[in-house]
Amino acid sequence: MRQRSYALVGLILFTFFVISFLTNIIGPLIPEIIDDFGLSLTLAALLPFAFFIAYGVFSIPAGFLIERVGEKPVLVGAFGVAYLGAQLLALFPNYLVAVGSLFLIGSGMAFLQVAINPLLRVAGGEEHFAFNSTLGQLCFGLASFLSPLVYSYLVLNLSRPEPPEAFWLALLDRLVPPELPWISLYWLFAVVSLGMVGVMALVRLPRVERTAEEQAGTLAIYRELLRKPIVWLFFLGIFAYVGSEQGVANWISEFLARYHGYDPQTVGARAVSSFWGLMTVGTLLGLVLLKLLDSRIVLRLFTLAALVCLTAALFGPGPVARWAFPLIGLFASVMWPVVFSLALNSVEAHHGAFSGILVTGIAGGAIVPLIIGTLGDLLGLRGGLCFLYLTFGYILSVSFWARPLITNKTIWQKDETIL
């Protein structure tokens, strides 16, 4: 049996943390970027578009490249690309550079997402993969919770008239334009990404024998799958989920500032942080409920609750909105794993290629915030965010029409599989 490496598992879990930290910071920055660069909502929405469209472009090619050259060169290259993107924006802070920078960072994250799960399975052992994957999701959620708080800490400390006392803050104070304190985050991202390049270059990685679920598949398999309507229906489910998640997270702070006058550097950042924190809590709650109820029922109940919270957030008073938005994260927490598992359990073969198609649906995180921003320029941001009724509504529909070949086993079932 292959010797397991707890140190390597720890490094992989930290990689999940870094991926999330870089991915989910865009939302708290949106109000600052709009004000500092003088952007419309549509132009501001092009920033998350640039980041998440990279997933749509590179998720499937990443699988082919990893099978050809292995995990290590891809991990080193992915962090190298992320470093380049972060360093460019840190050195040349303007809107056009920001668009290109976020596309580069998103490209790196797309390759990391494809490479990291099979590596976790081998490093930690197949028998511990489910547990370690859950730990990975918790690390992902923790980073999403902390990144807005780090942003708030940096901006508040670098915006003070007196120079900061801490050495590293004083160094950032000299590097960052005084009118753009949020750029300090991208210096931090650059340092972390460069450090990860060095670590991944030095660490010894195990050989990964990819399972059928992890293999990229052939072009003929993709063509076969894409001829099936069920594949497109579930692709749209993942597209709608990531679009809904990012559509909420990216516009919380701007909505609270625009309609209720809340400070985006404090209240807005904490609201986004709470959104991701409650999503992590919801993941744990979902694990329990999925042992008690059919996954389609859990999906239906959580989506209905998310729609109620969305309504309260959009049309309620300020104190209600600042908590209703984060609560959407609590109820959105089960949507990705349930829709993904329903999808894979609805086809008999080629799960690896199907997974690649589904992951491409992360591009919804690019398209939906852009639609919201465009509609927001025409109808107001509240009107733009009403588009989320359509995306959450589609997720709700999945709970009615999904007919998986195998359903999730609950404690009420016997050992036989329920068809």
C-alpha cells in the first residue's frame, strides 16, 4: 500500500485555502473599484466575468494537459500564472490591467481545481478521500470567510493618516498608491502565489493513477455526451448555481452601499464574509440532512429558503438586507454537491468527461454577474439582481425533473439500492 503523507495532505488543503482566498475576494472589492475607476455596473461586472470565464475556457483542456505532463508542472505553472496576474495589477493598477489580471488568476485557479482533487485522493488515501474532500471544502469556506476581513483590515490600516507601525504594513504603505489601498491585497496575492510556486517546485508529489471519474476522456466521448439532453440540462444546473452564488456574493456590498448607505469597507465586507461563513455552516448541515432525506428534497427545501431570503434582501429594510444576503449562502450550500451528484448518477458511463463538462459550467460565475450588472445599469441594481429569481428557479426545477439511476442512501433505507 502506498505510504500516506499527512504533510502533503496539509499542503493540498492549504492550496484549497489559497484558491478560495484569491477567488472570492472580488465581491468586497466591487464598490471600491467602481468608485476608484469610475465604472458603470456593466464594466464592473466584466471583472468577475474575466475571472470566471477562464474556468469555461480551461477546465477541459486542463484535464488533457494534466494527463499528458502530470500534476507537478501544472501546479507550478498554475501558481506562476496566478503570480503574474496578481503582480501585474499590483504594479499597474488600472481597469484594463485588472481585467487581464483577473483572467490570468482565474486561468491558474482553473488548472489548480482540476489537478488538486486526484492528488488529494492519492496523498491521503482512497479510504480517506471523502473525509479529506470535506476538509478541503471547509478550508475553501474558511478562506472565503476570512478574505473580506483581511481586505477590511488592510484598507482601514493603510487609509489612516499616520504610518502603520507593523513592518509589513509599513512596506505595503510604501508600495500601494494612497488612493487605492485595496491594491495591497494583490501584493499579498503575489507573495503567496510566488511562495506556492517555490513550494510546489520543491515538494515531491506522488504518481496519480486517475480513476474513470477523473480521466478527461476522448473527443469522441465528449461528442457522445453532448448529444444527450440530460447532459445539457445538468450543465445548465451547474451554470445556474455558480451564477447565483457569484451573482449574490459580487453584488452584496454594492447593493448595501447603494440602497442602504452601509460602508463597503466594514459592513459590506462583513456581509460578504458572513455569506461565505454561513455557506460553510450550511455544508455541515447539508451532510446531516442528506443522511435523512432524498437529495432532491433537500435541494428543493434549501432553494425555496434561498428564494425567500433573496426576496427579503432585495425588498426589505437595511437591517434585514444585511442579514438576508448572508443567509442565502447558508441555503445555497447544498446546491453544488447535490446537483453535481445528481448529474453523475444520471448517466451510466463516462463520468470523468461528464465531470469536465459540468466544471465548465463554472463559467456561469462569469455570465450571470455580467447580466446583473448590465440590467442594473438599465433598471437599477435591485432590478438587475431580480435575474437571480431565474437562476435559482432553474435550480429548483432540478429537484423536480432529476431522475438519478441511484439515489443517495439515507438512514431509513435498507442496504439495497433504490432505483
